[in-house]
Amino acid sequence: MYSIKSANVTIMTQNMDKSIEFYKNIGLTLKQRWENHYAQVEAPGVVIGIHPSNEKRTETTGISIGFAINSLKEVEDRLRQLGVVYESSEDKAGKYVNFRDPDGTLLYFMQSAIEW
């Protein structure tokens, strides 16, 4: 039987440099980059692969990538500094800030209603 060694989610981008810089600006770390062929950024618990694509798209449907944080105010301040449009929401599980990356991938930060 095989053994899965690692996993990641891969997104497609029209501009590698812009996408990598965006993810670094919202708090992820560049893990590795293979010139303009592929890159990986990471946050605790998730690795996001970034792959170039010629396909133009305005948004992604059916998937979102979330990041648990402890302070939505700090996130909102940072997104405003970066000029990122976002929407805030709340439900029984917690508070959310929803936004999109430069290629339309849906992302969110979540402050849990339950202490971690």
C-alpha cells in the first residue's frame, strides 16, 4: 500500500509574481519556487501550489481556502492597507472576512466563536 507523504491545493494564476506577493502580503510564507513553472506558499496546516495558466478567469466556484486567526480587526486593517475588497460575516461558528486573490480564488479568514 502506498503512503501519502504530503498534500497541497493548487491554484492557477495569470501572474506568478503578483500571486506569490499577494499570498506573502496576507501572511503566508514562500516555501519553494521553481522559477515561473510552480511555487508553493504555506500557512500552518496548508500548502498552496501556484501554477501559471493562460486561462483568464474572474472567480473560482466550488472551493475556498480558509485561515483561522485570532484577530479579525488586524486582518481587516491589513486587507485595507493592501486595497483588498472584502466582506465580513458572522454565524454560530465565528466571524469571517471573505475576499478573493488576484485570480478570483475565494479565501477567508475566520475568528472562531470557540477558543482554540
